[in-house]
Amino acid sequence: MAKAITSDNFEQLMAQGKPMVVDFWATWCGPCRMVGPFIEQLAEEYADSAIIGKVDVDQEQDLAVQFGVRNIPTILFIKGGQIVDKQIGAAPKAVLEQKLKAIL
């Protein structure tokens, strides 16, 4: 299951040193609901090698601002504390998985 990422736990998750996939989404966003199941599947499949989580932009506006998220869904791929790739808008699972594999 994808982790709920908040301002309170973001730094702790980052400190674990694993690559991260962070999905910025909202409950009212249709494309976000399309991508959501893919994020959940990746969270299960890559639980040992990456941290995969979701940020509800309505609840965590500070994180959205911190990362310059202007459109949702925005999925950030973070390695070594740096954003190394991103996906803006809905994408098939295969695209997200390819980006994840590139940072493992």
C-alpha cells in the first residue's frame, strides 16, 4: 500500500535513503483516480526497494508548494534527495514502472 506522505513524515521517509516515488493527487481529480491503482500496484511490487507514496494536495499544500506542483497528478521520482524525473498528468503503469526502474 502506498504511504500517505505528509509534511510531518516526509523528511523521515527521505532519510531512509531509498528512492522515492511521490504522487501528488486530490480526491476530486479524475486523472489522479486513473493513476492511483498503478501507484498502489507499484507500492506493493517494489515495497522492499523504494518508498512509494501519495500526497493529497488539498491536505498538504505546503509540500505541493515546496515541490512546485502546479498540475495534478504530478509524480516525482526522487533519488539521493534530488528530483531526477517527473511525470505530469496520467500515464500508463508501464511508463511509471520504467521511470521507477531507472532510479533503482
